[in-house]
Amino acid sequence: MKMIRAFIRPEKEKEIVLALEGAGFPSITKMPVFGRGKQKGLQVGPVRYDELSKIMLMIVVKKDDVDKVVSIIMERGRTGFIGDGKIFISPVEEVYTIRTGDSIL
């Protein structure tokens, strides 16, 4: 299994989440986060915004589903402007259900 962490624009959250749910990926963790990328924030006139608001989506999927999920996030999240976000993919070694203690993998 793989964990996909996507940092997306807040205004794209609903569109991406609905597209993922529609494609059969209903289990999503999302949280508001703040940060900056290579551009080190945003300059608007004399004001510099060091940290920009983003939404982090975390989704654990089977290896075979990674490309499909990434494609949905990129297609729905892209505006073509700086700050569209990033996607990180990591291996998931173990998963346990807290209530039962069962291992899922």
C-alpha cells in the first residue's frame, strides 16, 4: 500500500474530494496547513506573505491505484499558476485498526 499526501489550494478541495469519492476513494483525511514552496511565499506590493494556506489530503491506497489517484488530484487541482501544490507518495509498511487491533496488511 501507498500513502499519498497532496498539498492543494483550498479552493480546489471540494472539487478534488468529490472526484476522488466518485472514483471509489471515499477514505480521505484532510486538514488545513500553512507553508511555502520554492518561491518562499508571495510578494504583493510591499507586503510579503511567508506562509500560504493549503489543504493537505492524505489517502492510503493499493499500489495499483496510485496512478489513478494522482491523476485525479493533478487534473482537478491544476490552475497553471505558481502554488498549485505538491504530491508526495510514501510506502505504508503496517496498518492496524485501533478498535480491534487487527492488522490490515
